[in-house]
Amino acid sequence: MATFLDKLKKRLQTWHEERADRMQNKRQARLDAEAREAVQVMEFNGELFVSMNGVPLLAVYDLNETLPEVVSHARQNYKDWKEEKLWEK
């Protein structure tokens, strides 16, 4: 009887581990798809930008600068984009 319960316990443990793996793989696939949709390359004012949810943040030429400069330019690019969207209304 003990061997039957041991086998059942082992199968149940295996099932739980495989289920956890499947759930983790699905979660990672959803996150990957969301990341591909959210972070893209787009053209804005004749230049290529890395964008987040359709908002241009980093120009290609910004990638060679220091981090504080990159962040400053990203903020300015965001403000420019936001102002252009406000003028469209």
C-alpha cells in the first residue's frame, strides 16, 4: 500500500511541477508579446526613434550619449510628441 501512495504522491508532484512550468511559459509568452507590441521603432519628424506605446523616446543618435543626456533627450522628445498631439486636437 505504501508503494501505491508513494507512486501517487510522485505523480501528483510531477503534475504540479509541469503545471507550474506551463503556467510560467504562458506568462512569459504573454509578457514577450506585450513587450514586442509596447516597445517598437517608429519614425517621428523624419527620424527613427525607439518608442514606448507609440510615444517616441530615444532617437538613434541618442544611443551614443551618456545616460543623463539620453534621459534628458527622451524627456524632450516626449514633450515634443505630446505638444504635437495637443495641436492635432
